[in-house]
Amino acid sequence: MHSSWNVEDRSPGTDMDFCRLMLCVAVFCGSLLGCGQSTHRHHSPRFSPEQIILVANQVAVKANIDLSKYKAPEVEFEYIEEDWNWAVFYEGIEPIIGNHFTVIIDDRTGFARIVGGL
């Protein structure tokens, strides 16, 4: 019985079939990966990223955190799930385990809290 999947078989027809199969597999896997990602956001934030960074900086300073020891913050809206929350990430300049923190801000209420690191 002749198998087109035999690695030792190098006839032109099987190489082309194999290339087509690999192309189909790549397209299929790419489409699966893209299915879970949505560019459509269910919520429109009330605040701008700039306003959120100002609030996060104030919260950090109020908690006696010296922001000069941290890189410029990164801000994301609904980073983990669609929950109306902003996440402002602060990574320490000095590469030490735990030298980071995040300020989470609820876009609806403005309530802010610090989590992780430090």
C-alpha cells in the first residue's frame, strides 16, 4: 500500500501535497488564534489614559511610593476582562524581583487601589 505521508517518498506530487497540507494547517491555526481576540470593546472609557496616569500617580504618592524609582507607567483599559477597570503598571528601574506595582482604577467610580509588588 502506497502512503503519501511516507517521509522517504520524494516524488513531486507528495511534496506539493505536503506543502498544501502545511499551508492549510497554518491558516486553520491562525484563524483559531484570532477567534478569541476581539478588537471590539463593549465599554467606552470615561477617562483618558493621561487622566488615569495622573490619578494613579497621586494614589502612589499618597501611599508613600517614590515614583522616581520607577519607569514611566504603562496604562491599559480592560486589560484582563471587560470590567471597566484601568490598570496602570509601574516597573522599578532597579531589576529586583517584586520591584513593581499596579494601580487599578474603576472607570465608573474612580475608585483606585494598589496591588502587587513593592
